[in-house]
Amino acid sequence: MAYPDIIGKSVPRVDARDKVTGAAKYTADLCPANALVARVLHSTVAHGLVRAVDISEAEKVPGVEKIVTCFDVPDIGFPTAGHPWSTEISHQDIGDRRLLNRHVRYIGDDVAAVVAVDEVAAARALRLIRVEYEELPAYTDVSSALAPDALPLHEEVSDSNIVKQHIYEAGDLDAVRSRADLRHFRHTYRTQPAQHCHIESATSFAWMEGGKICVVCSTQIPHIMRRVIGQALGLPWGSIRVIKPYIGGGFGNKQDVLYEPLNAYLSYIMGGACVRLEISREEVFTSTRQRHAEELDYQAWVDDKGRLMGRDVLVLAQNGAYASHGHAICANSSTVLRDIYNDELATRTEAKTVYTNTGTAGAMRGYGIPQACFAAECMMDDIALELGMDPIEIRKLNMMRPGFVDPGTGIACNSYGLADCIEKGRELSRWDEKRARYAKPQSGNIRRGIGMGIFTYKTGVYPISLETASARLVLNEDGTAQLQLGATEIGQGGDTVFCQMAAAASGLDFERIHIVSFQDTDTAPFDTGAYASRQTYVTGKAIKKCGELFRQKLTERAAARFHRPAEELTVAGDRIADRSGATVVTLADLAEDAFYALDGSEHITAEVTSHCTDNTFAFGCCFAEVEVDLALGRVKVLDLINVHDSGTLINPALAAAQVEGGMSMGLGYALSEEMLYNGEGRLLNGTLLDYKLPTALDVPDLKAEFVVTDDPTGPFGNKALGEPPAIPVAPAIRNAVLQATGVAFNELPLEPKRLVAAFSERGLI
Amino acid sequence: MFDFENIVLAASVEEAVAALSANEKAIVISGGTDVLIKIREGKLAGCDLVSIHDIPELHGVRLTEDGCIHIGPTTTFAELTNSPVIMERIPVLGRAADTVGGPQIRAMGTVGGNISNGVTSADTATTLLNLEAELTLTSPAGERRVNVNDYYLGAGRVCLDHAELLTDICVKPENYQGFGGCYIKYAMRNAMDIATLGTSCLVKPGKGGVIDTLRLAFGVAAPVPMRARNTEQALTGKSYAEALEEIAGLVRGEITPRTSWRASREFRLQIAGENARRALEAAWAEAGGEV
């Protein structure tokens, strides 16, 4: 389908100038200089009950205004997930948190908070608070948490440590198991806990005015934030006002409610004084969210041609101390297995999300798919190796095809670029030539290989959850317009593509659309926010509907004032034109008249809600060429190419930037990033020194490529793009290392210590 | 906002040592890249500081007529790397300094701090050990000289009395002339990282492709930076080819790294052996040794 020219145009980001010059305002830029400062005291035991908190010495520190402990806060359990609220009680998020916790469940749990005149006083007071714990047994991994005699971490949620579990079965797997003519494969794949590493910490400040608690915070989800703060404090949701300025990255960590309710509470008990609560990087590591460590016990039965006849996969997700997103992420891991590959006869997946006494896992770019994709793509190469097949051929035989409909969710493959993505990647990476070259026996310390991996990703959360978005266009007196959304710019370029879509739908020039970037829940239209790669799709539908209504209202005004049939008129950039293209009136004149006409003023606005009942699959693949230095256990990535089918690209340059960022995230996941916990549940490497996020010097040239399709369900043919780029990189690199060295690494990351140990064991070094 | 009680901004060595003498709890700060971190972590919160950052005589690199290279302890890593004297005469030291942290740390952190904090991973320490650098320590009682190889007492401890200040790092000509050098920092990242294992090699080729003098030192192979003197001795007088063949095994037999969560003993032994060989190869090439 043909879309207006502004769709597919790489216009510069609307926020580029402000962000580059430093004019853009972030939470810390907006905080009053005289705000009080709050700090949080964290649990030093992984599991226990707080018996007493002695604040007597801490209170004496000059400058300390208030100390609250877990014994002072309201006893209200609240959920933190950035999910749309469900009106069905059974589908509501688990409310297993308190503002401060008497039953502490991980090292880093929140026990007390200090409010002081400055950071030094607050820090001094924190060091003087004495906490007495009654320690309980700590379960720092899934197997100990699932032991029959393990105490449940949350008795009110579950009498075991299983947050939730479910089984999916299709076909007769027993019949498949009993067939002697099939090859049986079984491997356990493990992925590590990892963190988002957004540049801006979790930060907020709160004060009261007009009887409301106002919270300025770095979040992806301002409207959800408002609801959760209300729930946590037991206050009406409308008495909370959340303001979201520009944010320095979120990647899912800020699709959760973190310390904002505590911040709101601290201002509330200080009589509405402005209180700032910015947690440190170390606290971000220990006490916010992380990517779930998952273990996939993966079985496949395959015929001699490489066709998957059946699979049985058990997915265990380590959720840490609190529910956060509950079972949603592990469930997503299990669902994608049946989407990306389709079994001929039978599929069984079992998924369990397990509480442990470690940091809480929540949303992170990819939402369970990077873990599942790692396992699925490793297994594909492991089978291909055994059968002597080309990894691409075995995938083509088994992967999702056009017309596929997920049997559980009903999500359909509405547009399909997966096969073309693979072909494009094959060509760009010179797969056939290199795969053959590196297949020849290699000797010496340096070995090379090429590998690949594919993925699919849904667009938004329908039908698992509500999908809804609103948009508002407001005419200005000069014929330009404001675009107001509840959807959020979080660095991904949302504001720019929203303006492009509004221009396309309304007919206004792109330059005439001014986005209101900050969300204030008192004025912004409702939207659930930035997650699930949903906004260009779900919010895009609202913008399209809103733009069309705005166009209609403008033409109707012009029709009425100039006595022309409205259906003959349209908006053409900066004017109203008729069918011949002749100008009827400029927008500037139309607007002036609309605002100020003595015989009939009208403030032209359009506001819509789009209730979305669509979803669609995006696709892509990664090709990686690596060089392995056996003796040093080092993987050097020589070439890294992602090819994506995200439907129509609204802004190709921004799309490529999004892919590059995701690829570097995938690279760290593949090779170096891992949160290391010891047996007591203590995070060992919770700093940016010890957590090995790649630097610019660790990232090779990244090649972002696309196959453009036109998705009939997308507002402009577009589908998910935000999260997918991070997904396929790790398995592609792992599979390249497999070809280079013959060693199948089934656990992430492929870091030097793991490699050296494996190479030593195999006698390679 | 950093939590320290007070700071003396010393303008001279005399002022600094006097301030230290007057306050037994005072801590020396120069670039602040270690001290400020410890203050932020709370370990040194509320401390008293004596800044030596602005003492002119402690700063910069000088070549004296006798061929000695004097490195002021408050010379930053970046200044060391970019010093013409260092670039020309001991380029390996400048390259080692250039592996520390990132550009911001290298612009603030100092070479004196790097060795005086007693940390085994210090990137310049191993090369200074190989260079047999002579340290001048100044106290109210006067000056004394200590070879850097005798400076370290244990993890995080050097033989510096409380009121004593490192005031000069001197490299003598016999310890750099004719040598080629190589420092290999093995870290998990290519920038902004701490060494998992540091390997420094200085080699002076003799006639006929023989090793005349070999100096080999490791960081993170022991609680403090260490020389592999047995390996040095065993390979002295051997042909370069033999040395290349034997060095990894000798090193693995000599050093005793420990297992920590950052890396196992076995891993460090593997890397140390391999990088000793690679460092010898590069140092030999820089020295123009016969192959």
C-alpha cells in the first residue's frame, strides 16, 4: 500500500538538537535545588525477618529530618509490573511488595529510608542504623527454592516458591517419543541474569500541591506509575500526578515501578515537602530488576531430513524475590518456541517461574525471547551438526511460514519477511563461501567460524492484555498543531515517528506537528507506555485515527467558512486544497479565523482512543563471523549483521539506530555480561566496573539491514522493532563459535573463563 | 557531594608532610580516582584529606644529564603516555599507562597513586618493577630511597610511613637503554576495565640472538605486583627461540595466582603463560632482537 511520503523518510529526530546541546531536561535537571534527599537502607541478609531497627544514633546526625522503617509504612501489598491493569482479579499482577519490608527476601531489599537535608547527612545516618534480623534459609537458585521443604517466600501468593506455572500440549508427544526412526536430541541451555544498564539511574522527586502528590520520575510508563503509586499508598489514583520528562534509557527496567511509590510516601509524610530519591548505580544493580536467568531442558525428535516431529521443553525462570512481571516473561519464553518453529506432530512446553532469594527479575528488552531464542537456535545448530545439514536449510524446513496462526493466542502471521531476511543475511555475510571455508579442518590457535540465528517477536501484548492508546491533536493559532500522547519517548525515537505518523494521517506538514514530549498524567491522554515494542503499532493506530479526525475537522471548518462541500477538500501540508489542488485557504488563515472569528470561534482539537485488537509477528536474523583465540579464550566478532522484517519503516535511519543499539546489547549478552551471585545471594559484581557491559572498543562495526514488508494490521504497515534487535545476536555468535572450535557452549555468556575451561578440557589448549 | 571533613591544599612537599605529621588520620589525595571512590563507598567517609595535587615539584617527567628519568608521582597517566621523554625512551611505560581505565581516569589518576595504593592490578606497577625504579620517600626526618621492588608490603600496603610522601620515581639509564618492552593487560573489556592479569616484559637482546637480560613481571598473579625472577634467571643466556618455547611453562610453574570470583587460579595461569610468551615476542621485536 502507498503511504504519504513522510512515512519512510529519515527525518532528523525532533529531540536531537536539545539532547545534543544539553537543553533537554531530565528528572535531575528539574529538581529544585533545595529538595530534601532520601536514601534507602537495604537488607544485608538474603532471607529473614526484621526483628528491630535501631535508629537512635542515626537520628542524631545533623541534617536528618526523618527516618522511616519497615514498621512505619502502610501494610499494603502492591504490584509493580508495568502491565495494563486488569479488571479481572485472576489476571491482576501480584501485589507482593510493601514500601519497606519486614520480611526481607534478598540482599538489597528495602528496610528503612532516611530523609535529610543533603546526601552526606543521609549517608551518614544510613551507616548508623542498626537492624536486627532473624535469618531464614535462603534459596539462591531455582533448585533450592523448589526443594519440597523450602519455605515459601510469599505465603500469601503461593504455598510453594512457584510464582505460577503452565503447560501447553498439542499433538501426541508419546507417539513421537516411541518412534524408533526419529533422532532424539536433549540439551540443557542456560542463560544468565543480566541488567539493562540505562545511563540514567532510577530517579525521582516528589512534592505535594493542591492536595495531590506530584512525582517527576524517569519512567517508561507514566499512567501505570500513577495507578501503582495510588495503590501502594492507598490513595485515590486521581490524587497522584506523575510527570515524565526525557529519560536516559529504560530497556524494561523502567517498565516497572521502582522507588517512586516510596518517594511519594516520603514526601507525603514530610507534609508535602519536596523529596528527591535517586538511587546509586550499585542499588540499580542489586535492587531494581534484571533479565531472568532461565534454564531450558530442551528435547527434540527429528526425522532424518531434519524435520522437527516433536519437542518437549521445560522452561525454568529465576524470578528473584518479588513477582514484578510474574509469570508473563517465562510464559513468553515458552510461547515463542512453538511460534518460531512448528513441529510436524506434537509440541509440549512447560514453564515455571520461581521465587528465589536473589534480585528481582522483570522486564528487559526482549521479554523472555532472548532466552528462548538462545535455546531454540542452539538446538537447531546442534541438530544440523549431527545431521550434517546447513543451519539455514534446517531452519527453512521448520520455521514459521506465512499463514501461521498461534494455536493459543490466535496471533496470525499477517506479513512475512523471515525467509527474505535470511536470504539477505546469507548474501551480505557471504555465508555459503565462509561456511564452506571454515568447515575445513582448522589448526593453530586462531579459529574462525560463521553462525546465524533467527527469531520472531510479537507486536504489543494483545490478546494477553489490554491494548489501548489515546492521542490528541490541538490546533494552534498559527495553523500548526500539538500532538499529545500518553506514549513515551524513552530514547528510541518515538516522538519523531509519532510526528511523522500524525503528519501522514492529518495531511499537515511534518514541521507543523509539535510533539509534547513530557507526559503529565493530569493532562496527557491515556496510554500504557513504552514496552512490548508496541507504540508505533498500538499508539500509531491512535495517532492515525486522531490525525484523520483532525483532518476532517479542519476540512469541515474550511467547508463551512468557504461554502464548499467538505468531501471535496483536504489538508495539503500548509493549506486546505480542493480536488484540483487549488488552495482554498492556508492553515494559518483557517486557524486564525477558527480562533478569533467574531461570528463563530471554534477551538479545533481531535482526541481519540484506539482500542487495539490486533497483533502481528515481526521477524529477523543475525549472522556473525568470529575469530576465536583459543589460548586466551577470546572471541573477536569480525562481522555482525542483523536483518529485520519490522514491516514498513516509518523512519529508516532511526530504525537502523534502534537495531545497532540492540545488537550491542545482544553482543554483551553473548560474550561478557552476567550478574554473578554467590551462594549466600550476594551480588558480586554490581558495579559498572565489574559488570562487563561492552564499551565502544568492544563493539565491532554493526550492520543493520531490513526487509520491508507491509503489514495489513499495522497503522502504516509497520510492526515491532524496539526490542527485536537484541534477540538473535547471542545464538548467532554461539553458533559461529561452534563452527570455529567444535565446542557447543550451552550457557551464556561465552566469556573467557568459560571458554578457556572448555578448551582445556577438550585438549584444544 | 563527597563526605570529607576537611582538606589541606598543600603547596609544597614540606607543607604536605607537615600536614600529615599533624594529623595521623589524614589521607593523601592527588587525582582522587581511588580516594573519592572510597569516600563515596563510605569506607573513607568523613575523612581528613591532604591534597598534593598542586605541588609543582611532584609533577611532570624530567630527563637529567645522567640519563635518569624522573617521574613526578602526580604525573597523570595521560601525561606519562604523552611525555616525549617517555615516548622516546620507555615507550612501554607510556603504553601501560594508556591501558588504565578510560580517558577521564587517565586524565586524573596519577602514577604515584597507582603504585602507592598497593593494588596488584595497577597497570604501571609491573613495568616500573621491571625498570627497577628507585623511589624517593620524603618525611619530616628527610629522604630515603627504596627500589620499587621493595616497596610493596602486602595487598594494599606499601612501605610508606604515615607522614611520608612518595616524591620521585627515578628510572636509571642502565634499566631502560637497549631494552624492548611490552605490557599486555588481560581484561574482560578493551577499555574501562581492571586487569584480570597484567604481564610486563622487558628484554635486552645479546649477541647471536641470545637473551642478555630479561625482566618479567605480573599483576594479579599474587597479592602484590611481582617479578618472575626464576623465569628471568632460567631464560637469561638462552636463545630467543628457546626462551619463547619455555617461557609459558616456566611462568606457570613460578607464579601462584589465587582463585577469586573474578577468575580462577587455573585461568590466570593459562593467561599468564600465554601472555608471557606474547609479551616476550613483542618486546624482543621492539628491541630489534634477531629472530
